Amino acid sequence: MSKTPRFPPKPLTIALLIFPEFQVLDAAGPIAAFEIATRERGRPYRLRVVAAEAGLVRSSSGVSMPAEALSRARDIDTLIVAGGQGTRAAMTDTALIAALQRLMPRVRRMASVCSGAFLLAAAGLLDGKRATTHWRQAPRLARLFPKVAVEPDRIHMRDGKTWTSAGVTAGIDLALAMIGEDLGEEIATAVAREMVVYAKRPGGQAQHSALLDLEAANARFAKLNAWMREHLAEDLSVEQLARKAAMSERNFARAYAASTGVTPAKAVERLRADAARAALERGGQIQEIARKTGFGDSERMRRAFVRLYGAPPAAMRRTLRHA
């Protein structure tokens, strides 16, 4: 990519859609990123906060934010839908959902932060597309909207003109990616430096969340997950795990995926990668860590790290040491 910044011919309107009980950082994070980009290089962006109706909109924290009516906002280039506790109620607002559907053909980008993806999905805007959301909400998104290809471990992702991101602070990652597309990576990096965040955060949600929630006493497979974590170097095939759970292989695989949101094989890979990542932070040889965590060899571990974290073990170790 060229290092020469690309400047739009006129300011691009970035609209943040909020609703009662929205998560304030879902909106404030992207707003801050675009605002800093505007200070960095002229005025490439015009920021708007919109809602179904004009007025003060109360967030889940009790802090309110003024918004103009979405129907009166003009020339929107990018609409970003916030998430939050109010998403469930907003999904039933037929006028708001219809407004999103009407707006889709007229914008260059339609995006969501965290559970804002549920509003896009309710409007049918994610049908046949890959999307992400907060890791805890990903199984529900997949269950309610089977036409959406949910990828729970992504920080943010793009499918055509539709962008989605993970929980809360991932909205900043999303905004930085958009700034990079609009103005060039140098400006996106400068904005990240000003905000004291990664320009491109390494890894996926798995490194920030207990995706399998091994400590949840009420989880159906909590004991099995805990046992798996203690026996990573052993045979953790579906056959062996089904035997441990006293279930048939087919029934176990189906029930485990329904309960955790991932297949048994993916769960094993993530548990091993999580243990390997912790071992890397403490130090040690990559080959030895691969053996002790059940990967068997460093190449298998490298491929797993690239899939889950977006970076090989050596690069992750450098990042963890700097952190």
C-alpha cells in the first residue's frame, strides 16, 4: 500500500446510530478516532450522532448523548450502529429496522460495534455475509440469524460494504481500519499513537475472553473443559472426548457445539493455543512449548496461532514481551 495519504474531495459524514440503553463507549470510541483523524489532516470527516428520534438518548451507564433524527441526516457516507443492553428492544423497532434497510443502498459502508450486529441482522443486511460480534453474543447471533456466517473470534471484519466488530473497544479497531482505508495507514497509525492503542491489534477475541468459560459451574461441559485443559498433551480427539463424556461421538459433537459455540476440535485448538501463549509470555523454546501443549510440533502450533491470533508464535512472543 502506498504511504501517500488519500484525501477525500469533501468531508465524509460518519454517523453513529444510538438508541436507549446503548453502550456509551461503542459510540464514543469510534467518534474519538475519527475526531483525531480530523485534527491530524484537515477535516476529512463530519461526525453525526443519530437516533430514531431527535433528542437526548440515555445510555446504559446513565450518561445521555444528544442525537439528531436519522431520517433528517443527509449524505451519510458511513453509518455505525452501536451495541449495548438496549439492542434487544431496538431490534423490535420496526421503523428503525426499516430505516436501516432504506439507508443501506445509499451509504458506502454500514457497520456495527458489538451487539449492534443484531440490528443489522434483524434488517437482513447480514444475510449471506460473514460477521462478528462480542464473543459472548456470537452463539445467540448465529442461532437467531442462521443466514449469517458468524465468526466469533474476529476483532473486526468486512464483507463487501458491511463491517462488523467485536465488543466495546473493538469499535476503535473498526474505526482505525476505516481511517486506514480512507486516508492511508500512516494517518491511521498516527491516530492510534495519539489514542495509545494498537494500530492493528494482534490476535482475535480468544486472547481476551474465556471463550469456553471453563470456570462456569453451570456450563454443561465445564468439567470436561477443565479436564481437557489439564491434559492438553494427551489424545483429545472427538472419540476420546466422547468416551470421557459417556456419549456417542455424533451426539457429543452436536451437543458440545450447541453448548459452547465451537466444535470440539476448535475448542481443543484454542485451549492449547491459550496455554502456549501463556507459556510464551513466561519464556521457553517454541518447540518444547508445542510439545507440552499438545501441538506436537512447532509448525502445527504456528498454523494455529496464525488462525487464532493473526500472528505466528515468534511474533506473539515479541508483542507479549513488549506489553
